[in-house]
Amino acid sequence: MNPFSYNIRLKTYPDKAKEWEGGVYYPRTASIEDFDATSRANYLKALDGDVLQIRSKTWTETEVTGFGIYQYVNSPIFTYNTGLKDGKWTVTFVNKGSESIMANCYADEVLMIIDLEIPAGEARTESFINCSIHEETSLQFFVSDSAVTEEDACAKSLCISDISYSEVKRISDENKDKLRKSTIFLASDSTVQSYEEFYYPQTGWGQVFVKYVCPKEDLIDYQAEDYCYPQCHVYERRSVYVENRSIGARSARSFIDEGKWNSLLLRAKAGDYVLLQWAHNDATAVRPNRYVCPEEFDGFLMKYINSCRARGIYPILVTPVSRRNCDEHDGNFMLSFGKYRDVMLEVAKREKVPCVDLCTLSNNYLKEIGGEEAKSLYLWCPAGAYPESAYADGVSDNTHLQEYGAEVYARMVAQALIAMNGFPEIEALKSYLDITYVPEKRTVSMVEKPVDLKIPSSFALQELNINDKKANFLLIWNDVEGAVSYNVYRKGSVDFQFFPLRSVSAEEKKTSAVLPFILPAADVYQVKVTAVFADGKESNSSRIIEFRA
């Protein structure tokens, strides 16, 4: 197996995780060394027929809260200097063992091949497309293992008989319209995401940004053709596309780690724009897999900027929309995510990248209108206001937006871009923008409904995402006065009763607008939540949510 030259290094995790220190979880640190004779003897073996046998040792460690899940792989890394930024890779695996194996492949630390079954004595070929920042690609091959500690992990082997790659053409010759029209991409979190009608009035500002983009032209709204995840929406005007690929609970780190940035780059072309708003989830230290400390934030922003520039795509940074951080005593609003905002502004200045300081713009606007009026922008609505919605029981959320607030902030972004000078690359973008439309507050007809204040209300499921045979989803509910914790229960299709999924402390609930959960995929589940009080008594349960994962 030597279709072209590659460099081999060895990646291992020799030291245990430092774990939690100062409210931050520190996973194992990778050690990458040159491949010497000993490493070759332990990890590689040439077989007949130009087949390369690769050994790996894999295990998955989960930190104590259950949210930080880390897969560690000791195995060789093959780095190919292809001269291509976007390559289609095709790998042929061979199983020379007596039992089936599950083959996997990381490309530039993003899992591209996941649990491809190779029956004993057979071969399988799999392809994927990798969009690199540089004109080289690093591949790491390994076999799945259920081990949860390094001590339990066993060395396993898989064989590769062929690897090939070819250049990816971004736009087909047949799709002339797509080639001609520019696309404005949005990459961010739940404050920007597009939502299904069931979650109305919850709205991300990216969902309504198109109201300020060529508003006089007809609009077509559809899901992105790659069906990467259901939150991806395309808003098509005659002159331009707006493609919102934002998704809740993601950070600058996890958006890349999960391959979502790779899929966006594959759809983008030279002359397109990408608006990048991060920080809401980067700042959540209690969620290890997505946390990015302010000191690391610069490096992640540069990954986005460099990969855009390598393809002639124009990056635009957007500082995070402010939360309704209102001091109920003096009405003052604290600036949300200030450290992350500062890093974004510093990077924008150093790299000469356009930056919309939405953090400051939104915070100043909140100060102007006051805490009570600010509720009309955020996801605050009483029980009965939207009886067919996920929020039929009402909701009090200082992070997420309702439609009126989304429109206000989307207009701020458009207005800031129009007023921006010194960036020739966005002059064409300005020609699409129009802020004539002025948002108006909605009035709703109330449906009276008695409310038991001891039962968690506004219980809703958000952003269900199936990945690597796991169902990742968010749950949201209103705080219950006097509750010291909450019990979340789940019931599978074959279960006769509800079983505890996990307990959530009142403190954890107050610090997170939504909470992430994980269940094995391939089942129909029901979930519910109860409040637990200081005397140990448990409330009746919330409404039951059923979903297929």
C-alpha cells in the first residue's frame, strides 16, 4: 500500500487525564512522536499483496458528570501532502481475522468513517470528503473497542489494501445558477439556529436574517440538500442564498469536531460569506466536550478564518448576542461573554477581518429599553400564549430569542454590515442588504390554563441530533421555586416503567438555559421531569415528551 508518499508518526496518550481543576475538566493530552523502528514493529506490518496491517488501542473515558466523553486512540498517523485542500478519499479495508471488526478513520481529527463493519475474511471500501485547512491531510485508522479504561483496551488490527484520493469540484458544471449566486452562510449556536414550527415563538436571528437580504425578491425556504442535520435551512432569493447551518449546543470547538464545519466548507465556494458567532457554549465550562477557554478561543477562530481564506471565502466574525443579564434590583445589564468578545475583536483587528460587535449592540439596546421590555425579545411567554407549541405551559428564558427579538438582532447585524467601512470584500454583500423592514412586537390571544407551580412547566425537547449511534438532545423547563434538584426520567419502547435518566441540581439548572442529554439511538423514548424539594418530597411530573431517536 504505497500509492503516494506519506509521513508516519505515532499518536498516544501516555498520561492519565488531570480531570477537574478549578471548574474545568482537563482530558488526556496527546503525545505525537516520530515513527521509529520500535514503533513500526509494534504498530505496522507489511503483508502479502501490498497490504498494510495497522494495530491500534482504543478506549473511551467519561468524566464524572457524564457530559465529557473522550475517545482515545493509540495508533499511527499518516500525513499525506496531497497539494489539495478538498479531497475525496477512498479506503479499502481488509479483515484477515476470524471475527468481524468495526473500522474507523479520523481525518484531521474529525471522525469520517464510523463503525464500518468488515466481516471476517472480507474487504470493504468506503469514501469520504475532507476539507483541510492546509494542503495536507492526516489520517488515523483504528478498530472500535468498548473499553472504558486504558487497562481494559486490547490491541486490535485492521488491514488496508488501498488508499486513493481525488480533487473535489465544489460546483458541478450543470449547476450554473449555484455557481453564479453568492451564498451567505451562518455558523453558530441556538441563538442563531432555525427552528421548526412546533417551537414557535422560539426563533434564531439567523432564521429571520433573510428579511434584510433582498427583501423585494421572492423567497423559497427549504432544507439544505446534504441533509447534514435538520436544522440546516436554505433561504433562496433570486440574487443570493442565505444558508443557516447553525445548531444549538455547539461551540467553536464542537462544530469542527463533529464535522459540521467540514460539511459547510464543502458547500461553500470562492466569493461566498460566512458569518461566525461563537461564545455562548464555548463559555460553558461544565460541558467539557464543547468548552473553549478564552485563552484558546483565538486558536479556534483562526481555524475558521484560515480555512475560509484558503478557499476564497470571506469570514465575518459576530460577537455573541447578549443574554438578558438584568440585575432585578438596579435594572443594569451586565455585558455577556465579555472575554470572548474581546478576543473576537482582537483577532478581527489583527487579521483584518470584518467583525460585527453584536454583543455590545445588543447590550446597549437592552439598557435602553429596560429589563421588563427586554422580555419581549427573549423567550418569555406565559402559559396558554401558544397552546400548540412546545412552550404551551409558558417559558422564562433569558438566553434564547422569540421572533420579535430575533428580528431586532438580525436587523442590527445587517445595519452594522451596511455601515462598515474599510473592507472591500464585503462591498458586494452590502448590495444585498436592506433594513427597510422594522420589527413589530406580536400580540397573542391567551388560553387560560390552571398551573401547578410545584410542577416543572414549559418542558420541551430541543435539537435532537443522532451521531455515532447516540441520540444527543437538549431539555428545557422552568425553574420551580423551592426545588433543590430535578429528576429526569426516561422510558424506552420495551420498558414498562420510567427509569431515572439523571438528576439535575437547582444550581446547575439556574446556570444553563438548556441541558444536554444522551441516550442510545434506535428506539422510541418518553421523557419527563419532576422537582425535588428540601424535605425530600418529589412533585408530580411534567408533561411527557415522546420522540424517536
